[in-house]
Amino acid sequence: MKNKTVLITGANAGIGKFTALGLAKQGANIILLCRSKAKGKVAQKEIKQIATGSVELILCDLGDFSSIRQAVAQFTKMHQQLDVLINNAGLITSSFGTTKNGFELQFGVNYLGHFLLTKLLLDHLKAAPSARIIHVSSMIHQNGKIDFDSFQNRPRQYGSMKAYAQSKLCMILFNKELSRRLIDTNITTNALHPGAVATSIANKNTSRLLSFFWSLGKVFFISPQKGAGTSIYLASSPKVEGVTGKYFDNKKEKKTAALADDNELCAKLWEVSEAFIKENKIFV
């Protein structure tokens, strides 16, 4: 990974930070894409202590299209190419909320923000000799269903984990469609389940009850360091050179939900996502 440039979203804590640490140890130049400046600075300082390459911080709110565009503009000023993009950031919310652009929060941050970020960075990825895109999804995508109306409209009853599963299924569908669209390029794209990881994802923006049970469950979960293993593997291993459009768990290829094999659904989600972006005057 020496001299390769890696951009990781949500890299200030949890899986994202340990992914950054692992790839920094291999000599990669790391770019932390974080919403919080304070938390990003702390992570940057920690990673710099073990890094042999550079460690940069770019601020970005994945729930705000203008923020994503500004982050990409900042990246462009410093870099011509990107070797690895890791779409890692994610959140869980107990109550219905919307992004700055009016999308259901989990769909907007976990998926749509990454969709826009990826599209804006494609030329930089194509400029690399061989580039990789990695999507941190979840096995919970198996429980997901796509309800296009829910992307913008408030439901009568908001299901937190239902929305989370949908957002992670969107990542899987995105990965499949992206692999088809990039088939004749130098870019591969793969998705993964990191495992049941003891992060604080369900201790933020959630009800006391959900946070309580999540905290209890952490006793049985794997560490964020171990949870970063498959992300690091997909970013760096020669064993997956040229592998694209696949889904991995514990560094092994696994089957996705049957919905991910629906090419029409994959294409429709892509088209709807592009329409959302254009409606918000972010042209790609």
C-alpha cells in the first residue's frame, strides 16, 4: 500500500479508524473524511503516530450535498488520483429525521451521500493504475426491502432497524450496479459485512432502550479492530485483485440477499438516486 492514497469516510472512530490505522501501517497515504473537526483531529494525531505515509483530514457531512461537493473540491486541490475509496460511515436513528436535502436520515447518510461522493470521485479513481471501491454494508441487508416512497416521506410509524436494513441493502444494490457500469475500467467495487462490532453506532441518536440493549450486546460483539479486518483485506490484498461486484464476510465471498440479483431494481435505484441528486442541483 506504500504511496497509495486511501480515502475513508467516518474514519474518526470505530471500524473506520481501525481501517485507517491498519492501512497506515502498510504505508498508505490516508485521508480521513469526518463530520467532526475535533474528533477528526484526535484520530489524525493518533494515526500519525504509526503512519509512514501522510494522514490528512477533510471535513464532510454526508447528509449535506454541498458539504460533499466542497470536500471533493478540497481533495481535488491536493490530489490527482485516488487508489482506494472506503464508504464506511453510517448511523442508526430511533426516530424519523431528514438530511439537509430532505431525505430520510439513514437512507441519506448511509447510502445517498456515499452515492454522490463516489460519483464525484470516479475520475480520480480512474486516474489510478488500479483502483478499488469498498462499501461497508451489513448482513442485516438480508432483512431489507426497498420502499422508494420512504426515501423522502415520513411514515406513519418509523421503524429504526427497518430503515437501517434498507440503507444497507441500498449499498449492496449500488455495489452491484456500479460493478456493471465500471466493468471496462480499472476500478473494482465490492461490499462487506464487518461482523457484529462493538462500536457506538446504536448509542447515538437512538432511544434509551435501544442504546441500553446495544450496550448489553457489545459484550458478545467483536472489537472494532477485528471488525476492520475485511475492509483492510479488500483494500490491500492481492487475492482480490480484479474481483468486483461481490460481497464479503470475514474475508470470504458470501451470497447477498436475493434482491441484489434483481438487475432491474439495481438500475432503478441508480436512476432514482441520480434524479435526487439532480433535483438538488448537484450535477455529476
